Amino acid sequence: MKISRNIVAFSLFVFTLPCLGEPMALSKRQFLSPREAASLQQKVTYLDVRSTLEWLRGHIKGAVHIPYDEVADKVAALIPDRSTPVIAYCASGGRARSVVDAMQKLGYTVVPVVNGGYRELIANGLEKD
């Protein structure tokens, strides 16, 4: 019984990956696993909402940086298209969750959070800058 549940869960994961690249599919998600987020590398904008000091210690290559407490004021200038697929990340997910809420109130529709944050993204193959 346990094995069959694992097979079903794995199958759902594998068969839903191709549709994750579409903005509508992403906009229906609140969270992404680090593996899912890493698989979308060429199709999304990564938004690093950690502090400036954390950003300077390393970040995802090509990511946009806006400290979490400045997102509401600065996101429109850096990501003007509110339908842009954005994946918000911080160190563990807490700050990114509050950013997603703020961005949704501003009209952004595609802003899932990465479970596990920055370290997990790096561990799952995203390039560090």
C-alpha cells in the first residue's frame, strides 16, 4: 500500500512538470519544490528577497534582488509586466511568502515560493553567482 502511494505521488510529480512552465499553471501554485523551481530556470524570473548582505554572499545567477521590506515600492520598476513568471525565494521561505502576498495585492499573478529557499535551489542545480 505504501509503495503504491509513493508511485502515485511520483507519477503526479513527473506528469505535471511539463505544464509548470506555463504561467497559468504556476499562478495556481503557492509553493514549488526546489527541484520544480530549478527545472524552470530559463522560463522564469527569480526574485531574491533576502537582505543585501545575504545577496552579496551569493545568489542565483540572473536573479533580481529586492529586499523583502522594499518589494512593494520597487517591484514595479524592476518587473513591470505583472504576468511575468516570478519565483520568489529567501533563505527558507518565510520572507518570500509575505512578498508573494504583497505582489498578489499589486496584481502579480505568478509568484510561487520555493520550499527550502536559496540553499535548496543551489543544491538542486541552480547556478550561484
